[in-house]
Amino acid sequence: MGTTDTASSARGAMTYVMGTIAVLTCPCHLPILIALLSGTVAGAFLADNLVLAVVLLLAVFLLSATATWRLAR
């Protein structure tokens, strides 16, 4: 096992991590997050600050989706 195998497996793992982050932070999942977190402080914060939550989730989604796309190539 050389350094190429280690680098390749680390790159593959990072691709799955960034892909998972992209899926979880997709703004279309915000209603699901609010429903799952209802009754908690996080759910109340998301519900009260919906525009801020959409903007922040969209930014994280775009960054992680771009990183996933670049790592997958």
C-alpha cells in the first residue's frame, strides 16, 4: 500500500463527507429540519429566522456541492 492508495481512499472518504453535508444542508430540506427540530431551541431559531437560515444553508450547500463535484472528478 503506497501513498497513492492512501491519498485515493482519503479523497474518496472526503467526497462522501462533503456529499453528505451537501444533502443535509440543501435548502429544500429546511421544512423537514424545522419539523424534526420542532419543540427545540434550534427549531424555534430556524422558524423565527427563516430567511437567515435559507441564506446560510444555501451558502453551505453551494460550497459543499462544489467541493463534492471537484473531488469526484
